[in-house]
Amino acid sequence: MNKKFELFKTSETSNARYGIVRTEHGNVPTPFFMPIATRGTVKTLTSEDVEQLGSPIILSNTYHLYLRPGLDVLRAYGGLHQFMSWNGVLLTDSGGYQVFSLSKMRKITDEGALFASHIDGSKHMLTPELSMEIQQVIGSDIAMVLDECTPAGSSHAYLQNSLARTLYWAKRCSDVRVSTQQVFSIVQGGIDTSMRIDHAKALMEIGFDGYAIGGLSVGEKFEDACDVISALDPILPKDKPRYFMGGAQPHEIVEYVKRGIDMFDCVLPTRNARHGLLYRFVHDDVSRKDFYETIHITNEKYKMSMEILHDGSERYTLGYIRHLFSVAEMTGQRLVTLANVKFYLRLMELIRIAIDEGRM
């Protein structure tokens, strides 16, 4: 048995599965969702809020934490857990996606990615070794290898070069890993399933604690993402967790779970909350496509609503929340964020129940 990950059950009607990821800061039942704490906080929430919502894990961003507060501060505090007073599990991405999104401010070579800070324009070279060093200073339980996130629509030749570089970087990340940290690699290859499979097999030869699927939240169609995940399901190790990187709507998460995915992150619940979009359940049967709806709390029809917002406190009405948005009070954003994160966490709980009961 792999002590870092144990698979308890696989569905008889799909490839959905549930198990547990074990780390030094706690265990996380799969499938699970990670709230995004980009700069050391889930926007508008405290670490205590996230704990009370019941999330055992969060995701933070290597690129942003490297620039601010910087490695000196993180070292002085003994890592991000102590700095942000977070007692749970922490996953950090490699910083690659953020660097590669700076298309006019970076240059990619086999050595690494030379980029200009979006804050002050200062130049930095993010290498696989530096990415791992940053994540080790942060003290994350799960670190991601540095990879090149290929844009949607990339040519076959571009993908070939990019995959070779990403594989080279993954090996360099593996060479400097530390025993206290799990390291996940990232399968790339656009929507070309044969290239995805070849890349996954090459990464598996190096050997990692888990395998992420990247580059499917940068403009690809949902159907194409499903095809890629389905192609990788029989290839990736059954005894290692699979992580879908990037955004996913609730119904998409359900479909990805059916194709063997264990881990998710997404900015949608927090980003949409700040614009007044609220997720809520219609019913608890996530095996049916109509299990949830979204509403815009700023709509006029909620002005007099006495309906209670299910945000964890169960005390504020939709009419009151709408008022907070109408007068630009940040408390409104905070309350809808609480509700949306709670929704996504409850979604994963319902998915685990559905797998256990044979409904997924």
C-alpha cells in the first residue's frame, strides 16, 4: 500500500473513485477541492474561516509568494503555515502558469523562464531548482514541478518542444526534492491524446507522488478536456492521486470525477463571489445534471428577499446581502465567498457519498 495515498473504492458504473491523501499536516479524503489562497489567504477569508468551513487543504501560489513577502520573510516565520496561521494541508503550484501568462514579460529557455516582475519590473530567472527551493521554504505538503503551460491551439511542433522541456524540468525538480514534501508532476500535451499519453508515461518513468493534468483550463472545450482525461485514466497509476489543474464549474467537476480525477482547484467560487454570483444546490443528487443553480445577488428581485444565505452562519438574508453589494460594502463579498466555498466543499462531500453508494 502506498502510505501517501490509499484508494478505498472505485465505482462499478464509471471510473469515479475515492480514497485518502496522507500528509504531515493531515489527511484529505478524495475527491477533494482546494480553495485558492494565492497570496497566503483565500480572498476575503481568514485561515480560521476556511477551517470552520471544513476544508483540510488550500492551494497557494509560488510566484506571488516569491515576490511578496519574499523568501526572507517566509524563512523567518518557518514557512507559510506559520506565517498565515494555517494548520491544515498546503499545496503550492510551481509558479509556471503565472510566469507563462506574462507573455510580453518573459523568455523561456531550457534553463528556465526569465521574467520581469509584474510589481516593479525586476528581472528573475525561475528555474526548476529555484521553484522547488521556493516551495521548500514555503513548506508546502505537496509541491508541483515547474512546467510550461502550453496555450490552446499550439502547433504539433510547438507541443513537441514544450513537452521535451517540461520533461527535462520535471527530472531536475525530482533531483532536488526533499523527503518531507510530496512532489507531483504535470502532464501536458494540449488536446492531442497520443502526446498526452506519451508524456504521462515518460513522467511515470521518473516517478512522482501524484500526477496532475495541466493545460486544460486555458481555452479548451469541455468535451476536449473530457476526452483527454478519459485517455489518461487507464495510463496513470491507480495508486497515485490525479489532479485536474484549473477552473471547473460544478457539473464539470462531476464529469471529471467520473473519469478518474481525485483533486481540483478553482478560482470560480471566490472570483464569482466578488461579483455577486452565488452557487446553491437545487437538490443533493449530484448524479443528476440539475443539482445546482447560480443566481446574481445584485438582481432587483432579491431586494426584498427574506431567504437565508447558506454561508455557514445561516443568519443573513439575500435581501441584506444585495444591500451590501449595492452600497459597495466588502462584507457582502465576504459572505458570498463563504457561501460559495461551502458549496464547493459540500459538492465534493456529496460526490464521495454518491461514489460510496454506487450512484456515480
